[in-house]
Amino acid sequence: MPPPNPDDPAALVGAFLAHLTQERGFSPLTEKSYARDLAALLHHSAGKPLRALHMHDIRHFVFKLHASGLSGRSLARMLSAWRSFYRYLIRQHGYSDNPCLGVRVPKSPGNLPHALSPEETAKLMAFDPDDLLEVRDRAMFELFYSSGLRLAELTGLTPKDIDFADGTVRVHGKGSKTRIVPVGRFALQALQAWLALRQGMTAQEENALFLSRQGKPISPRAVQYRLQARAARQQLDNPVFPHALRHSFASHLLQSSGDLRAVQEMLGHANISTTQVYTHLDFQHLAKIYDSAHPRAKRKNKPVR
């Protein structure tokens, strides 16, 4: 396949996205995210050659996007995609400058991940399946929470990834990295119940662990819809998104063990700084216990005379 024209922005974006999936092993969801971010770059450049963009252009784009309501966190992700794209252009297509270097975005409030309490998690899982799809749902949700998976990791599993003898799951994570994560007893039981019914839903050549009603691999959007519907049916106060189960896994495990490195490994985080956000969740939990239990923390104690 001939290399793209170095002055054709759309062709360069296409080549970069192919590079991400074929050479770097990025997931389809990650590729879509990069595609959206780069589409914004091309839109705001308004036909100006990528090679001609300068730092002040990128700053202007960021300002316009922020004024339109895009959060600092979203802008940071977008700018990171633009930087990666220009690094690729320098390395592969002879570009000399990366105009995104040195550009900063407005800071977002440091919102912590939403995590369910152990009681809320138990309530979410406490249902008796009425049909085949609910058997599948319980297996999905139990595995999600038991092993702290990302949504794309969950939908990418095959039955062979589950090792019932060892009680583990082989997870295919970001950047084609594979990790082995423990699976809890409740999740293993739910998976066994699902696999006993799964065989009648699909042809032998279908490898996905979790299937739709049509016998095809379930989509991430369908998982999100089923989880939110189940949370509403279980009368949880707030909507539950798939990533909340991963956050809950991490925060509950850290509260119990205090082993940040082990949590990092099970989550598949490349850097421990990414995992450290859960230490704040853990601190909040411990602070509540301290405030309610420690005699010197109670504000209404009478002063010592």
C-alpha cells in the first residue's frame, strides 16, 4: 500500500489510525476516540495544512473548544491525541515540528471516580434471573466487579479466557497487553450457569464469551444499557455505568488490602499514578471511620478540665 500524501490531512489521519490498531494493538474503542479527536483538529484547522499549524493555532482551537463547553479533562485527552498524531507525522512523514507541545488546557476539578459501596454492589447483584439474557447479565456484572475489567476487555473475552480450575481470567488489555486476574466465587458460579446456556445461542465458530439475543458478540453499548436498567430495577439511588464496577473493584480491594501495587497489576495500569486516585477513595472511607470512632475526633467531646 503506497504511503499517504504528506499534505492530505484525511489520508494522514487514516494512516495514523491504522498504525494504532495494526502496529500498536489499540482497541476499536480507543481508535474511535482518536478518530473523534482528530476530526476536531481537521475541523478547526479549516483546510490549513497540518504542516503549517503553529502553537498559537492549537491554543486558539483549545480556546474555542473550551468556550463551546468542552471540559478541561476532555480537552486534555484531545490535546494528547493531537500530540501523538504529530509525533507520528514527524517520525513517519517528515514533519519537523509538533505545534501541540507546550500548549496547556484549563484544569478540571479533581472529581474522584464514582464507586458503589459494598452494600450497593451486593444489592445490584441480588436478583434471580428470569430468562437466558438475565443469566448472561448476572455473569457479566459479577465478572466485571470481581475482576475490575474495562468495558472493552469484558466484551472482548472468549470462553477459553476463563480458567475455572485456577479461578482466573486472561484479559486482553490496552496495547495488546495480557494479564491474568483472579475471579471470585460468585462470578465463577454465574459464569458456569451462563456457559451452560450459551451453547444453544450461537454457531460453534462464534468465540465471544458474552452474546446478544441474536447470538452475536454483545456490544459495549448494550452492556451499558443492561447495567443501567438492572440498577434501576434494583432501586439503586443513582445510575450505574460500567466503569463504576471497575472503580468499585479497585476501591473495595484497596480498602481491604492496602496493597496499591497489587491493585495496579490487576487493573492493568501502566503507571501507578493512575491507580493512586483510589487512595483518595480509601482515605475518604478511613476518614469517616475515624470521625465516627476515634474519641479525640468527636467534636462534641467536653473539654478536659
